[in-house]
Amino acid sequence: MAPLTAFRRDSPGTVLTATAVFGLLLGWATYGLHGIWPWLDRATNSSSTWIIWTAVAGALIRDRWVAVWSGALMMLATCCGYYAASALGGTFGAGGLGTAAVWAAAGLAGGPLLGWAGWAVRRARSELRAVAGAVIAMVVLGEGLWLGLALRYWETAFVFLAAGVLLTALLTVYLARAGVRRSWLCAVLAPVGGLVFYLAEKGILNGLIG
């Protein structure tokens, strides 16, 4: 617990720096682990992986606004780490810059929300904690829908959907045990958010990068 306590008490500059470094390492790792094992390949080639870790980072930060800024910074750093590794690995093609720009913009848009969600699950008041939990879980559910409905990778899609359902259940139970009012909102809103996430990914990202 000592490192965690120390991390919480660090200055905003130190927290943001640590977040950026972790994001760079995460992006580098997700590129480097491609092709090692099929299930690991899918997990590392997944927006959920980046997003969930962004929420975890937000949950470890005491100050709300530092968590929000850390979310944006971590998503941007993760994107930079991934594409830097891709460039050094010789797989950064002609269209790579445009794709990287789209994912960086998506990260800057969604990162603050996930940083806030991680913070809010632990530290917000009343129903906001349940809403934040749904925001985190919806990402995994939405990606499961994307894998199944858009890409027809149904075997992998079922794994993501099962993981999303499990995450939703765990967050709902955690919030209920913490005495959060209307903790059931997490279970209700997560699948709705998952559908919205899927439609956004299909309508926006797919239109931009295919």
C-alpha cells in the first residue's frame, strides 16, 4: 500500500508525468505483444485495453481534475507509444499518420471521460458513481458488439461480451457494498452505453479509418 499512498500524495506534475510514462509503455507493449498468441493478440489490439487502464489510472488519483487531465494525457501517450513502436518495427505504412491522428483525437476526446469515470467510481457522490461504473463497463460491451456485428469475429466477441457482463456485475456489487444509492443504475446503463459505443465506433471511427 505504501507506493499507492505515495502516488496519491504526489504533486499533479509528478502524477501527470507518471501517467504519461505508463501510457507510453502501455502503447509500446500492446504493439510488441501482437502475434505472440491469438487471444493475447486480440486483447492487445483492442481499444478496451487502453481505455480500461485509463480508468484504472483515474481511480488511483485523488484529485478529480488531475484524473481528468491524466485520462487525456494517458490516451495520447499510449497512442504515441504504439505508433512509435510501429514505426521502429517497420509497419508504419503510408496511411499510418492519418490513422494515428484519428486515434489520438479519439483518445483526447474519450480519455478525460474515462479518467473521470475511474475517479468517480471511488470518490464521487451518490448516483454519479453508478453512472461512472457504467461508462467503464460499456467500453468492453461495445467492443464486443463491434467484434461480432461489424467484424463477424463471434468467438472473440462472446469473450468480450462475457468480460463486459462480468465487469458490470463486479462494479455493481462493489457500488452496492459501498452503500451507493441506485447502484443498479450501473447494470442498467452499461448495456445501453455499450450500444451507443458500438454505434459511435461504427459511424465515426469506421468512417474515418475503415
